[in-house]
Amino acid sequence: MLLELDTESLENIARQAGFEFKLEDQSRRVLLDLTAEDRQAPLLLFDAADPGNLGWFSRCQFYVDGKSGAVLQTPILLANQRDRSGRALPNAIRVQINKELPVSFRLPNKAPVTEQTVYAVLYSFLNALLNTGVGVCGGDVVKPLAGRTEPARSRN
């Protein structure tokens, strides 16, 4: 299945959600470098396994595989943006939206994939990063930006 995503619609979604962006349209994917310039707090990307983040975990509707960056049950992949020293920037991410999907791919609730449903999922995902939280599950490729981001140290 090949999605024909409209770059102007993607730009409007990023703008409406409150992000500055740089968009790159490629043949098999769209890349968005997103930054929440005016945001004082980090984006709400947190470690879903940390008990200190339990309040966030109970509210979120999106989860990211920390090994691959895949946003589960979506055609979206997520990556941290980093500063020159390699640290994850707290207010910036990179999003990849795959245009080529298997015919059997379905969104949550077995919804078929169309350009309109991808736009709706992207808008909800960006709002979750700003308001309700997105959980990172396992792995060490995608780094959490909010909540307790470092493992608790033992007192011994």
C-alpha cells in the first residue's frame, strides 16, 4: 500500500500542534524534524517501565519501541534529536512517516490506513507529546525526555 501524503497537510498539522518544523519528502517516507521552541518543559516522552512514571503511563495512548523507534500500531517512527555533545534535546524530536505499508497493516481498532487516518494519528501523537505523554518501552535507542529519565540508583 502506498500512501500519498500531502506535505502541506503535514506542515499544517505540525504548526497546529505547536511545533516548528523542517520537512523532507522522500519517495518512501516523510521526515519531520520537530521543535517545540517556546516550551519550557521537555516533551512528554517518558520511560514507561520506571515506577516513578506510573502516572504518565496510565494516561498515554501511544507507546514507542525504544529499540527501533516504532510508534506502536502506527506508520510512524520516532528518534531523539541530539546536541553536539550527543545529549538528547528535551524539546526536539525527529518523526518518520512511512508511505509504503503492507496491505495487511491496520491502525488500532483495525481501522484501515488512509491518508486522512494518518493525519489524525499524527495530530494526536504530537498533542500527546505536548499534553498527555508518550511511553518509551525498553531499548536504548530512543531516550526518554520527561519524568525520571535516569534509572534509580541503589543506596549501597
